Amino acid sequence: MSNRSIIIMVLILIGATAYLLLKGDGNVDMSGEKHGAEATQAEDTKKDAPAAAPAAPTAAPAADAKK
């Protein structure tokens, strides 16, 4: 690859990155995994998801199988 093509590729990547950063909402949470009352995203996705069909019955737990 020539130097000119590398420079063009870097400029395209910089432009795409700038576009995505400016187009995005900017509300990015980088604080890590949250638990308890702080974990609101999981609750929001449950509310937005359509009602799922009832789950099929599962096999007996391992504790009952040992008897």
C-alpha cells in the first residue's frame, strides 16, 4: 500500500468516526455493569418487548433426580 492510500483511508475513518459521534445522542454510560435500582436499562427492554409465549415445561431439577 502506498502512503497516499493509507492517508486517504485514515481520513475516511476519521470522517466516519466524527459523523457517528455527532449523529449519536451522546448519552453513553461508561461506568460499567450496574445492579439493583441502578439497572434501569433491563427494565426498559422488558417493557418494550412484546409478550412472549409461555415457556415449555422443563425437566426436574438435579436435586430431585438424586432421590
